[in-house]
Amino acid sequence: MQWTNSSLRALPTQADFSKMNPQDLLVNTMSSVCDNKLIKNFTDLKEMRLKQLTAQTDREKQNDKLQQEEKRLEQLQVSVDQYQERQEIIQKLNIYKAKKLWIELKDSEEKIHEYKSQLDEAKAVYQDSKNAFEEEKNAQEEIAKINADLREQTTKQNRQINETMISMNKLSSQIETIKKSITESKCELERSIQQSIKSINDVEKLKYLLETKQHELDIFNVTKSQVLNELETKKNIIIKTRDTTMSHYNKRRELETKLNDEKIPEIAALCHKIDRLENIKSQKIEELRVRNPNLFKAMNWVAQNKHIYSCNIYDPMIFELTIKSEEGAMYLENVVRQRDLFAFACEDKNDMSDLIDELCVKQKLSVNVMYCAPADKCFFKPTVPITEVTQLGFKAYLVDLVSGPIPLINKLCATYQIHNILIGNDEVSKFTACVPKSIRVYFGGNKKYSVMSSRYRSDLMLTENIIKKKNQLISLDLKQMNSLKERHAKAILEKDKIRNTLKDIDNEFDRLQIVLRQEGDEKKKIEQKLSHFSNLTDEIKKLQSKVNTVNQSFASLDQIKQKFQITMLSDFRKIFEIEQNLLKSLKLTDKLIEGRKVNHILERAHLQQHASQINKLKEREDQFSKASTLVNRLTGVVQITSQQINSKAVELRCLCNGNLPSNNDFPFKTDFDKIRNLTVEQIYEAILDYQARLDCMKNLNSEAIAEFRHRQAEVEELRKTIEAKSTQEKNLDAVMITLYNKWEPQLTKLIETINNKFSEFMESLSYVGEVVLSRKDKSDFDSYGIQIMVKYRKDAKLQTLDKYIQSGGERAVAIAIYSLSLQHITQVPFRCVDEINQGMDAKNERHIFNLLLKEATKDGSAQYLFVTPKLLLDLSYNERLCVSVVHNSGSIKADVIFPLS
């Protein structure tokens, strides 16, 4: 980025550098430290290279097009020659076709005269045959009329016979129906007699049943009062038993509700809490698999490959450490940084280097690895005994709440001083002034207290922050666990006691149900007995009414027999009348059958008499049909021949420009004279020969010659264009070589200067680094770029700076050193460095600051403005460094002096 004032330039930020590819890095580096002429030369080279490639591509396309056009011209030259030869063959072929058509036309005219004379003779024969056929046909129609009259009479007689037979069948059916009715009447008579006898017996049985029930009713009336008293006693017993049962039921429902709604849910909840406390590690691992798949994958790989390392390798602290309470977990989460909580720990530094190379470089997983010295006991003790601060509300140190591998606890004590971090309750806030000065961090309730000494004032500063749970560490409260188990056992005991009481109630309930069932059965029997005798009076009345009805319902035997005799007499009279009508119909049928036989005899005799006339009619009809067929066939032949003559005349005119050989202005008289002695077969063979030659030749239209000339002009134009493009490429190449020879040494010198400074700065930090110019080809200026190569570990290889290989802090160091390397090239009077130490660890931040201080305070160096929100303690300073602090306090000591060494 070049500002309007040529004395001031701005470099890209670290974040910008980290996102750039080699090509962008080169462009931004040149824009920041190079003069406009070098940048312009680079831009011109790229533009000329683009023009050169474009011209080369266009020339190659024009060459391809020229070759295609030349091939097409060669093809068209052959086609033009073939076209002229083809036209000559077509002319000869048309002459032979016209000669053949003229000969065929003459032959057809001779044939049509012959066909017309045959047609006239056939028409005369046709008329004679037609007249003879009409005469025979009329005679035959008369014979057919007589035969039709005879057949009509026979049909009428058949119809009358059928009608008479139908009438006779109906009369026969009527007789059968009457006979069936007589049989049914006999059966009905037998049934009526049997029914009458049965009714008399039923009346006797009903009278006996009536007397029996009346006697039973009289006996019940004597014992009725005693039965009613017994029923009332049973009802009272049932009511008392039901009341007792209901009270037991209500008690059982209360106990069952207490068991299902209170005890069983309570036991399930306690079991769930106990299981959740015992299985919290597996829950954390499952949660990690979703939220941080890189760490989860790394943990699986470490678990499977721990045997290849010489010393112990620990999983992240969130799985290795166990906190005795949830409050302790909250305190530790607000002390230890996130990257350390989720970092693997190695007891050997070589193992740590190998693990980083495997996980971060090879597998490209974003995980952290740290070193912790092996130990079998904790080396750190509190500076203040806990007994001295108990009265202030403190109950323990943070290290007392943490259990896990000893090397990890030593690491936390060394890094975060957890053995000197006090844990207390809310009362701590009242005694903050009494806390020993050696305690710099402590907790009270949900608050974190931090004590800091100011460089500008003599007193201490206390900051107070409210903290929250992050639920990352595993906490196990033993007191809570024991309390849950005691409550669980007590709830189980109460549940069993309730179930035993329910079982006793169920047994008593079953006994009362048996009593109710027995008393109810006895009560039901008494009620049925009372109901039975209550209905007995109605049954007696119904039986008396039924006896009277039966006595009136059946007739005497004499009445039944008399009715049967009257019915039989009427049926016999009907049969006699029907038989008389049937006899008449039989006589009529015989008469009609005799008449039909006579008609058949007359019809056969008439047919035999005129059989000869029928045969003669068939002969006349055959003669007429043959004559008609001949006339139609000859007429069709004449029409077809006439159409062929007309068609050939039209075709001949088309071939001969509308003229016929008989016309005076016929154009091919000379040609016809040359072939007048040839026969039709010879002419036909000549036509086939010319046609075969014509078929073997390609069909080319008349536009082929015009296309041939047009393409000749295009080929000439393409040759001139290709020559111009070639000249343009040579001129561009000469200009590019001249410009490249001026620009390339300057760029190489620039990269070498940056590389020397970059390597020197990296070596001062015990690292290795190079800056190289990358490109695909000498002329491919778009591929020119700057690659930064770094190595941070002894056994590692020199690698390209990449966000997937190096950590964020390592990239920040490399980019910061690269930015410093550029300062030796640009000539601006002062530089502003903004937050260059962001993202670095303490070690690298200190190295970068010292390096920046060394470079900025050299003799002849430009002025540097270094802006940062924070600095490390105990940094080195000198007399050429001026520190300006923006502070929000109203009271700063006036006598503050910065150390110069």
C-alpha cells in the first residue's frame, strides 16, 4: 500500500501476511520497499507476456485455419473437374433416354390401335350375351314366384300347427295343476285331522299345568313373610362388607400413590444422579468427540501408540485430573489456560518433539503438547500454612482439591502456583485487607481476587472478578456421593415396607370379596324365588287365556270332511271341460298336418319340372359374365396404354426442351441420326453404362466453382495475417528480454538482502529461516513469488510457512521477523509497529522485543513507534528508548524512573 506522501509507507499486518500466497507476498513486498520503476517493470513484463501468449495463440489458430482452407481448396479442385465431366455424361444420358422414350412411344401407339379394335368386338358380344341373359332371368323369376307362394302356404300351415300344439300343452298343464291340487287337498285333510287331535291333547296338558301352578302359589303365600325377613338380613351383611372393602381400597390407593408417585421416582432420580457422578468421564469424552474432533482423534491415536514412547504420555488435564467438588473445578478452570487444560503432557522432551511431529505436522491436527518433569511426589508447599488463614474464611488451598498424576500437579504448581491459591467462602470478602501479601490469587464464593503490585505506586492493587462454571473438568464430591447412597438405601427400605402393607391389604381384600360373593349369591337366590312367585300369578292368567283360545281355534272332524268333498267335486268338473277342448285341438292338428304334406309334394314336382330352365339360366349368366370381364379388361388396357403414351410424351419433352422428335425445331436431330440404327437393347445398355458412370461420381452443385474462388481469396488473406502476427511476437520478445535483463538482477538482489536479514534474525533466536524466490518458468511472471522457509526444532526439516504445519505463535514470529527484515531496505524516516507481539508465547515475545530494540536503537536507524496493549515484565531497555504509558489512574508517582539496563 503506497500512501500519497512518498516519505511514508505502510506494510501489511501480520494477519494480512499470514493469508497471502507467494505471488501476493512478492507484490506486497515490492509495493512496500521498492521504487515505482521496479514495480512498473514487473507489471509491464506481465502485460507483455500476456500479449505475447495471446499473439502466439492467435497465430496458431490462424495456422490451423490456413491448413484447413488449403485442404478444402484441394478437395474443391477435384470436385470442379468432376462437375464438368459429370455435365457431359448427363447430356449423353438424356439423349439416349429420349431416344428410348421415342421408340417406346411409337410402339405404344401401334398397340393402342390394336386394343381398340378388340374392344369394339368384345362390346358386340357383350350386348348379345346381355339380351339372352335378361330373357332367361325373367322366366326364372316367374318360376321363383310360384315356388314362393307354395312355401308361404306351407309356412302358414306350420304356424297353425305350432299354435295348436301350444294350446294343447297349456290344456295338459291345467289338468296336471288340478290333479296336483287334488293331491294337496288330500294331504291337507290328513293334516287338519292330526292338528285337531293334537289340539285336544294340548288343552288337557294346559289344564293340568294350570292346576299345578295354582297349588304352588297357595303354598308360597304361607311362607312369604319368612323369606322377606331373610332377604333383608342378607342386604345388611352385604352393605357392611362393602363399606369395609371400600375403606381398605382407599388405604391401598393412598399407599400405591405414595409408592408410584414418590418413592419409585425418588429411587430412579437417586440412581440417575449416582450413575451420572460415576460416569462423568465418559460423558466428557463423548462431548469432546462432537465439539473437538481433532483432539478426540489425537487421543485415540495416543491411546493406541503409547508403547512406542519411552516415558509416560498423559491425556489432556480435563480427563487426567479429578476435582473433589464442583466449586474446586470452577476455580481451577478460571486459573489454568484453556490450551493447557486441553494439552497432552510428556515426561520426556524427545517424546514431546516426536508427538508434535506426528500429530501437528503429519496428521495436521490442531492440538497442543507440553512437557512435565517425571516425579513421584509433589515438590511444592504453601508459603502460608492453612491454619493461619482459617479465621479469614479460607478452608483449603486449590492444590488440596485436585487429585491426579503427580507430574501434572507439579506442572500446575510451577506454572500457576495452585499450591499458593487459597479457597474460601463468601466471608472472604470481609477480610481482604488481612490476607497475607505473599498470596497473590485467592477465591471466595464465586469471586476471584487478584493482587498486583504497581510499578508506579508503592501500594498493591486488588482486582475482583465474578467467575462462572465452564463444566470442563471432572469433579467428584464424595460427601454428596455418600449422602445420595444413604438416601437411596433408605428409600428402598420404605418402598419394601409399603409393598408388604399393600400385600396384607390385598389378602384382606380378597377375603372380603369372597364373603361378598357368597352373600350375594344367597341374596340373588332369595330374590329369584320372590321374582318367581311374583310372576306365577301372571302365568296362571296367561294359561287360562290360552286354554280358552285353543278350544275356539280347531274345527270338528265332520266339518273338515264335508269341506274336502265340496273341493274335490269342483276339481273333477274342471278336468272334464279341459279334456273336451283337448280332443278338439287334436282333430284340428291332424287336418293341418295332412294339408302340409300335400303342399310339399306339389313343390317338389314343380322344381323337377323346371330344373332344365335353371341350368340354362346359369349358362347364360356365365356367358354374360365372361363378356363383361373381357370388355372391362380391354377398357383398362386402353386407358393404361393411353396414360403411358401421355407420360412418356411429357418426360420426352422435359428431356428435349419441350419439343418432340417429330417437330421441326427438335434440338437433338443430329444426335438422333447418329444412333438411329441402334436397337432398343443397345440403347438400354448405353443408358445403364452412362448411369453407372454417373452414380460413381459425386454430386456437385453449380456453386462449387464460386466457393472455390472465395476460399482462394481467404487463403491469401490468412497468409498475410500469420506473417504479421509472427513479426509482432519477435518484436515483443526483444523488448521483454531487454526489460527482463534490467529488472531481474534488481529483484534477485532484493530477495538476497531480505534473506540475509531474515536468516540472521532467525539464527539469533536459535531458529533457521530462509526467504527464496519461487517461479515455475523464467517467462511465467505470474508465478513469481516469495516463499518463507522456517525450522523451529532441531530434528525437523526446513518447511514452507503454512497455517497447517506451524502453530499460530510460530507463524507470528516468522512474519514479525520478515517485517523487520524489510526495514533495512525501505528508506522512510520513521516506522510504526502495531501489536507485533500478539499471538506469541512469553519466550518468543521477549526475543522479538529484544530484536526490535536492538535494530531500532542502532546508529543511523529510522525512528520506530511500537504500539502494544501489554508488555512482559523485566524487559531490557536503554537510553535510546522512550516509553509512553497511557494509564487510567489519577495518581501516578512523579518520581518513577525506568531502568536503562
